[in-house]
Amino acid sequence: MESNSHTEAELREELKEKRKELSTLRSQLKSTYDQKEAQYQQLHSIRTSVKSCVTQINSLKGERDQLTNKVKELKQQRDTFNTLTKEKATLNEEAQKQKKQLVDKLGKADSNTKGNTKSNPAETKALIRKMEHQLETEVMPFPQEEKIRKRVKELQAQLKKMGELEEAWKVSHTAAADASEVRRKAEQLHREVQGTAGLSQQKHQQLNSLYEQITQLREQEKPILEKHAELRDQYQQIKLKIEQLQSRVEELSKNFNAKEQKSFKEQIKEKTAQVSEKIKRKEKLKIDDILAFQALDED
């Protein structure tokens, strides 16, 4: 009997200690859970930032690629106009050269011709009409007539050269204007190429900056991820210990509840027997006697 009492006391002490340990472990579980969730929130914040960077990168890549394609198109147009500029410049040089040759020839003709018309087409035409009128209306010696006819031919040849020179002036002017316009467009396209390429470079630099941010965020994530995994393992270990302890506590509690229930029934039976004896002896029953008797009936 003493041995059984000793064993029961030990079991009650074990139950008491297990309950204390269970309470401590539950506190540890709560603390570990809170720490684990705090690490998770940091991870969530970092991953949200990474996702935002990736979204910006995809957007910037699209913008940069559009700008890069535009630069290629502008370069092609610029190269075309650069080629045209060279062609127009060559045409302008040829027109200037032809004009100079005509001016030189006309200048020599003027110096070799009597009567200075100063290479003026209007004056030359007037002089030709005057001489032709003179030939038609005046009677003159043959040598003089021949001289005037020769002079008319010279002036007509000179007038023809003046026409050629005037045409050369027009061609030269047009060529110069065309060359200037094509050069202006080529320069404008070159500026657009530089401006667009600059914008594309800015997008590229922004991309590099975002990639660096992601790298830094990933570095920040590593220790937090390791800590979160460590706390998660701790949480599972503590949870397992709690389950094991809980099972032992329930087992001990159930055992003691059964014993207490058995002891209560034995007390009721003993009390009932006493009541039965009182009834046989026709003694007056007390309230406790009646309650004990009722308890037996209910059981």
C-alpha cells in the first residue's frame, strides 16, 4: 500500500512537472512563431521590392528596345542623306566649275569684241536689233555692211554664251540650294540620332541600376532566409515536443481521473451500506445519508 502511494505521488509530481514544461514550451512556441513571422514579413517586403524592380526592368527594356530600333532607322536615313549630300556637293562643284568656265570665256569674248556690253544680255539684244535695222534700212558700202554683219554674228554668239551662262547660274544656284537642304536634313537626323541614342543610354543605365538593386536585395535576403528556415525548424521541433508532452499529460490526467472516479464510487457504496443499516435499525436518516443513497441510484 505504501509502495502504491509512493508511485502515485511520483506520477502526480511528474504530471505537475510535465504541465510546467508544457506551459514553458507553449511560450517558446509563441515566441518562435512571432520571430518566424517577423522574418517572413522581411522576406515578403524584399520579394515585393524585387518584383517591383522586375516590373520596371521589363517596362524599361521595351522602351529601350524601341529607342534602339528608332536609332537604327534614323541612322539609315542619316546615311542616305549623307550620301545625297556628297552627290549634291559633287553636282554643285561641277555646276560651279561650268559656270566659271563660261564666265571666263564670256570675259575673253568681251575683251576681244569692240563695244563693251558688260555681258548684259538686254544691251546685247538691243545692239543686235539696232545693227539689223541699220542693215535693212540704210544703204552702205559693201565692206561696211560685211563688217556690221560680222559684228552681229559675234554679238549673237556672245548672247548665246550669255544664255548658257544664265542657265549655268540657275543650275549652280539650284545645286547649291539642294546641297544645303540635304546637308541640313542630314545634320538634323544626326542630332536626332544623338538625342535618341542618349535616351536609350539613359534607359540602359536605369536598367543597370535596377539590376544592382536586385543583387543587393538578394544579398539582404540570404541571411533572413536562413534565419527564417532555422526558426521554422525550431518551431516544428517545439511543436513536436508539445505534442509528445501533451500526450503524456493527457495519459496521466486520464489515469488520475479514473482513480478519483473509482474512489468516489467506493465511498458512495460504503455510505449506502451504512444508510441501509440505519434503515434496518429504523434510525433517523440525515441529509447526507439521503444524498448518498440518491447518488447510488443515479449511478
